[in-house]
Amino acid sequence: MSHHVPTTGFVLSLIGGIFVLLGGLALAYVETVLASFGFGFILGGLAIVGLLVGVLIIVFAILLYVKPELKVAWGALIIVLSIVSWPFALGGFFVGFLLALIGGILAIVYKPPMVAPMMGQPMMGQPMMGQPMMGQPMAAPMACPACGGQVNPQTRTCMSCGRTV
């Protein structure tokens, strides 16, 4: 199996998680300053949860890169955590929320690119050149009576001189 990663979703989620982590750190700083003035119970442990949310978004973004086959699960978790980041990490100054949200959505809707087949190999669901499709008998190759070239069995024309046989 090839390793197709939803790179844009990964990068946006990772950067969004960093911003959410920074928002949690800013909230922790505000809590510390308020605590020094005797108002420590106003914000409680919001910053700790905000830091955890930021770390989890980063972890899920990395898992999106490492295990892209579970992209829907990682994307959904990133979306939920980006929303949860609002009360606990100030939404990562809104930027973190927005980047993680978009990254999670892009992870979920990501479709790996179609890979063109190598020369001589059919694309998925198509027969190789000269081979019949499933259920169709293959006609025996014919030679043109005029020039000896190969005759296309479907059109019954010579591929060398164009004569109908």
C-alpha cells in the first residue's frame, strides 16, 4: 500500500495545535498573575486543560501523518479539540482554532491522487490492450491477406494498411 498523507491537513492541524498550546500558556500566565493578587480561583485549572488540548491536537496531527489510513478519526478528533480550545486556550488566539478546524476538515475529505499505471499495465477496471474484458471471449489474432499485418478483431481492419477484412 502506498503512503498517501493528507499533507495540508497535517500541516494546518500541527500549526493550529501549536497556537492552541501557546493560548494555553498565555492563559496559564494570566492565572499565575491573578493568583499573585489573590484571585487564583477565578480561572481555576482552565490553562491546564488548554495545554492538554493543544498537545492533543499536535499528537493527532502527527498521527495523521504517521497513520493516514485513519484520517477520518484523526480529523474528527482534531475538529472536536479545536472547538474545545475556545474556553480552555482562548481558541489559540482564534488562529489556532481556525487552522486546526480547517486541517481536521481537510484530513477527513482527503482523497489520495489517482496514480497513472505504468506502461503496459491497465488502470483499475480496464483490460490490458489486446485482452478481452471480463466475460468476453478473445478473438484469435488474424493476419491481413493483403499485407500480412495484424487485423483488429473488433473493427476487422488491418492495423498496417487499413484494409477491411
